[in-house]
Amino acid sequence: MLDIPKEFTALQVLSRLSSSMKAAKKRGLGCVLFVSPATESQGKDAEHKDILKITAEIQTSLLNDQFIPYFQPIYNTATMQLLGFETLARWRHPASGILPPGAFIPEAEESGLLTAIDRAIVSQALVAMESFTRKYPQLNFHLNANASGLSLKDASFFDFIEGKLKNVTFPPDRFTLEITEDVLMENLGEARGRLEKLKKLNISVALDDFGTGYSSLQYIHSLPLDCIKLDMAFVRHVFDSEKEARMLHTIIDMANALNLDTIAEGVETEEQLSWLGEAGCGKAQGFYFSKPLSWADAEKLIRRERAK
């Protein structure tokens, strides 16, 4: 319910209504929210203080190397061979323990610290994989890492990647940067130029969450991509209808015709995995294989796989 001062103009009323609706949505269904000028001001102040607090915590944690990579295994769908890992950001919070990206990415993006987190994760992931490569040089593992739109818009990010790859023995052609469609939407020409810079470093580029946007087909024809990652929503609903199955099969066929790797995300059942393999999807990841692992647990997995 709104407490609207009588002197408010129509525009002020609409503004108050819009902000109140947003606040109510955050509370969830069935909630009644009372908003007055006093409570609205208090809410903004509290939100501002929360953002300042978490920003300060993120800055401190970056200095203390508390943003760390977790590793989700990627498997060959035909042979069940472990091919490598995707690295996912985690915050080793001193008070709250290991936090997933949803707990800090929005604030990190708003505060301009997301690029610093990207760099921290890439740096540590490359060091970890280099360590493993030295231990098991006969294995040909690959590493995927995520790059936010903010990082790809930062010209120094490319120099950072190049410098990191020069300082490790991990081969560049076994390293893939995953990008999402929002990176490409603003200006396709500029996006192509940024991706071509990455390709000159001899690394691969994957389009993450493929199929969630409206222009995905345009991107795979227009951009220097090496891989598409099929969004988990496709995998989850593949048995819901024949139409869903045909759509996913068509995407896989198209990717194979264009010599693009395909990685299915969010595989949770043996039936899903079997369908993907028969459809021609070459790689998969998800809870069917493993949840994201700390590096210590990832090494244990590697040793188990080698012992088979």
C-alpha cells in the first residue's frame, strides 16, 4: 500500500509506484508492503549501505585471494573420458564460507570489480592446470574459463590473458574462454573484433548458454567461435515434447556441420546423456558426472579416472 503525499505530481506518483512494485517483487508472492516517504528513504539508505559493505568486502577478499576457481568436469559423451574442466567462480568468504556467483556477481558488476574477479579466477585456474600438466604430461586436458562482458570491453584484459599464457606451460590451444550472448548484443562488429583478438592468442572461444537469446543463430554464422554450449534448459526439457527434441537435434546437427564443438550443460540423468550422444553432441557436463569441485577434489577425480 502506498502513502502518496497530496502535493505529488502524476510523474512522481508513477515513479513511487514503480519503485514500490520492484520492492514488493523482491519480497515474494503474498506479501503486503507498506511504503511511505520515510520507509522508502530508509530502504534506499539500507540498500546503499549494503552495497558499500559488500563492495568493501569484495575488495578485501581480492587482496587476500579469497575468490577461487571451482572445477566442473567435462566428459566425452561417447567414451565417457574426462576431457577437462570449466572453472566457476566461488567466494571463500571468511564468515559465510564458500559462496556461489549469485551471492556476489551483481554487486561486483555494479561496483566495477567483476573484471578483477575474472582475472583472479583465470590466473588461479591456469596455475592449477599447469600444476596438473606437469604431474601428468601424457594427458591432454582442456580448461574453460568465463569472461564477463566488462572484461571483454577492457582492452587491457587481452594483454592480461596473453601475459598469463606466456608465463605458464599450459598450451594456449587447450584454453577456452566462454562468453555469453549479452557480450555480443550491443555491437556485433565490435564483438567480432574483440573475439578475433582472442583467437590471435591461439585460444578457443565458446558461446555459453546457447539458445537463451533471440539472435544466437546469427552469432554462430557471424563470429569466430569454436564451440557452443547448449543451455541446460534444452537438456532439461528434451523429453517434454517431440518439438523440443527436434529443436535440440537440429542445433546439434547445425553445429556439427559448421565444425563447432558442442557441450551440453546441466546433464543430470543417464537418459539425457544417452540421447545427447545419439544426437551427436560430443561433450557434456552436469551433476550426472559431478558438481563443481575444489582443486583438491578435482585432482582426486583425475586420479580415479586414470585408475580406470
